[in-house]
Amino acid sequence: MSNSSESTDKRELTLTILAFAAIYIIWGTTYLAIRIAVETIPPFLMAGTRFVIAGLITFAILRARRVALPNRLQFRSLVIVGAFLLVGGNGLVTWSEQQVPSGMAALVVATVPVWMAIFDWLLFKNGKPGRQTVVGLVIGFIGIAMLIGPEQINGQATFDTLSLLILIMAPILWSMGSLYSRTADMPDNVFMSTALEMLAGGVLLLIAGLFTGETTRLDFAQISTNSLLAMFYLTIAGSIIAFTAYIWLLKRVPAARVATYTYVNPVIAVFLGWLILSEPLSPQIVVAAVIIVLAVVLITTQKTKREAAQIEPSPIRPTMAEETPTIGD
């Protein structure tokens, strides 16, 4: 029996390490993959295609296992969440990365906990933030201001200001969708929720591509092999493998430990953007990155302490919302 138990423990440890590697590394690389994909594929069409494919694959597997379909009210909630997260969140990140460096995109997305803390307090009335959270919010906005830099404000922008403003909207919309998903009527099976969110969001992204004229710019002959490989990577690795690993971890590891990916992803994204795409890595960006990650640590650890002080919480029902700073995933 002991040998069998030891074998099971080793297998569990190996799977845990692999799952953490997936959410740390894969999600950290998705910003680079998006940047490469949109070089020759229009952003909304690219994002819509990857999510429709990922959603269809996941949905087919679930239906083969006889997982129940949602009711009409639940389906409406899934469409709303998909619109906020995948169109407002991921879609805007994908669009902005036509102009904004992938590392900077990852750092802006890393501010999701900052916006969630604000909206959770102001819109959802879930209590005044604690002192540590307030400090985290202040530090977070300092980091954002430093990341943007005075040159974006005084007209000496180093890249498109409109793209930066749209990028900043992405974590705001992602946060609002995340908070809405907590109270919305959703299917009990989180994988079914995710599959239909991806399908709904993917279709809406394709519609956005149609209405913004991306179909007129789509030239299949000009699509590079690198862009196609990047989109394939985003579909399989980012949307299916890493998210499955994330769900698996949430069932076996404390949520606070799983949330450490939010500290790692932007660091990986900034490094890879500098290493592979020669994106700028100035001292100002490095300091801003440290400040933003510190703010996220303060806010997420304060949240963990508050939840731990409450009576036994209800079971965690993660959604794509909790893919958090991985809007680019």
C-alpha cells in the first residue's frame, strides 16, 4: 500500500509542477504570440478564429462526455461574460498590440486586480478596501503612470496613443466582466462555461472584425507562417492546455498559490518581448514593472486575508475571468 501511495503522491507532484509551468510559462508567452500573430492577420479576426476553434474543440469533448447544456438564462450570462472578457478584454489587447509592445501590454493587463478592487467596492458594494489594498491601488496607479511616461501626455509619444488608451480599457472591461460572472447564473460545469464563453466571444470578435473592415484587409497570400503558428499556439496552448491546467490546480492547490501566476506572467512577457522582438527595456519600464507587480501582490494578498477571515466560503467556481492578467491568453 505504501508503495502505491508514494507512487500516487509522486504522480500528483509531477502533475502539479507541470500545471504550474503551464500557467507560468504558456500564459506568459501569449503576449509575444499575439504580437507575432497580428503582424499579418487582422486582430479581431485572429482572436475570433482562435477562440471559436478552442471553444468548438472543448465543447465537442464535453458533449461526448454527456455534460449538460446550459439553460437560456445561463447562456445569456455566458454571452455577456464572453463579450466583456474576450471582446472587451482579450480583443482590445490583441488590437492594441499592432502598435504597443507585447511586454507593455502584459504590464497593463497585470493591473486587473487593481481595477477589480475598485469596481468591487464602487459598483458591487462589497466593502471598503482595507489599508493594504488602498496602498496597492495607489502604487498600482503610480506604476501605470510611470509605464505610460510623460512623453505620451505631452505629445512626444513613442507609439500610438490611441492604441495605449484602448489597451488600458482592456483590463477595465475584463474586471467588470469578471465581477459580473461571480453573481450571474452560470452552468455548474466550469469547462462548459468556458467552452461557451469562448464560442460566444469568438463569434462576437469575428463580427467586430467584419464591422471594422478587417475582411477587406485580410490577404491569405500575405499571412506568414510565423503568424499562423502563433495563432495555433494561442488556440491550443493558451486557450486549452493552460486553462485546463489552471482549473486542475484550483481543485488541488490553495487559490492564493495559484494566483502567483499573476506576478510571473508580465515578467516573462517583458523579457521575451525584449529578447525576441527587441522591444525597449528601459530602466523606466523595469521600475514600472516592479511597482505594478508589487501592487498586485499587495491587493491579492489582502484579498486572501479577508477571505480567510470569513466563515467557510462557497466552493470556488472559476471562470475565464480568473485567467486574469492573462487577457492575452
